[in-house]
Amino acid sequence: MTSVSVPLLILGLAFQTLQTLFVALAWRNILRASYPEGGVNYRQTLSYYAGGNGLNAILPASAGTVAMLGLFRASIEGSTVAGLVGATVVENIFFAIMGFAVYAWLFLDAAGSFDVKFGWFDTHALATVIILVAGTLLIVLVVKILWRRFQTTWHNAKEGGAILRTPRKFMIEVVGVEALSYVARIGVNATFMYAYHIPVSLTNVFLIVAAASISSTVAVLPGAVGAQTALASVVLNGVAPQATITAYAVGQGVITTAWNAVFGLTLLAHSIGWKDTRKLMHRKKKGEKDTGLAGELPADEPAGG
């Protein structure tokens, strides 16, 4: 970590901060479209989103994301749990598409990507068709049952996707803003790769972007530093010495995670107070009554009574 020069450290953290600011802006735009009378403002949204990132840096299993949704639910008038989950889906559309595009590009770029044999399916075409048809019918049946049971929940969830009704607004206020956050994310990776003397190329940067995306999905521990380090060692194998790759992955992971914690929890404490922030930071003992803000996430009325 000490091998990173101060100017590069400041530049990397500036990109990291910009990424947080842009994603928070996209969240604000989504929530404001969903709940126009809910009193949504950027300062509060930034505090809750950055605070959720800060909590994810020190708590396991994405507990910070759950806390963020709880804070939105408690502060936005008329909001519902299902609606906020719907807003989360909308917020992730751009990143899901970009993730798929990156994975597809890396897959197509790999030699022999289409040299895949499906073994049993190649020699049992009729059985394969029967399985696919039966599976499709089963899925349709399950979806119809779930639709009847959860119509109310679906109606509430659609609230969170209100901005999708105006495609132009969605493209500008969500996709455009999140594209800027994505550029900032690339800037973070490129800056720290340069600081650790990892060759900076489009392929190498997107390899790290893909590795970070996968590690954040599968990791259980806070910050996902361990998972990121392991995947970085695999995807950058041969690009630089393993010791250098490990130093880079650990250094960037620790620095950005620590910054997320400091920046996010500072904003959150300024918004809701240090006392309530501490309640969110400390996991409750078994059997302890939940009195913190995370417990203020009320359940909606169950669908179908």
C-alpha cells in the first residue's frame, strides 16, 4: 500500500468518490420518479447510498444494502418494500447489461470459446426437445401461480420502475449518469494498476472489472477483498508477476474499501446521527430486540390476504 504515490492515491480515491456520487444521483432520479411526493432529495439519498457502501465494507452478506433500503423505506413517504426492490432492479439494469457485454466480449475473445460439446444432448435430440418443452410448460405454470398470488406485490414493485415509463428520462437520468459512474470505476482500476506497474490496457482493465463484479456477487465477507485478490490472480495471470498482481489486488481492495467506510459512514452519521449509525454498524446479539433503524423496515401487507 505504501508503494502508491500520494498523487495517484488522491486520483484513485477521487475516481472512487465520483463513482459513488454518480450512482447516488441515479438512485435519486429513480426514487424521485417513483415517489414524487415522497420528499426525495440528493443529499439524503447520497448519505444512505454511501452509508450502505460503508456498512458493506465492515458487515457481511451485503447488510449495508439492506440497511440502505430500510433507510429509504423509513424516510420516503408512501414507499413500500416491494417498490424499493423494484427500484433496485431498475438501478441495476445498466450494470447488468454492461456486465453481460464484458463477459460476452471476454468469452468471444477466448480461443475455442465455441468448441463446447454437450455430450448426452448431442446424441439424444428427441429427449432434449421433450425436456425443453416440459421445462417451459412447468415454468409457465409456476409463473401463473405466482402471478395470481403476488399481484399486489407486483403492483407495488412497479412503483419503483416508474421512470421506465419515460424512456428518454430513463436514458438520460439513469443510464447516462450510471455510464459516468462506470467510467469512474474504470478510472479507479486504471489508476491503481498504473500505480502497481500492472500494464494498463483495455483488456486488462475490463478483466479486473469482470473479476470485481463476480467477486462482489459470490463474496460473503465484508469488502470482498479476498475474492477479488483470488480472481485478479487468475485473470491477470501472465500479465505481471504473481506477487505484483497480489499486491495490486490487495492494495486497491483495502484502500477503496477503507475509503468507502470512512466516506460513507461519515455522510451517514451526518444525516442520521452517530448513535443510530453505530446501531447499524453493530450486529445484534441473539435474541436482542431490534430497535435500530434497520428494524424500521416494515413488511407490506401480504399479497392475497
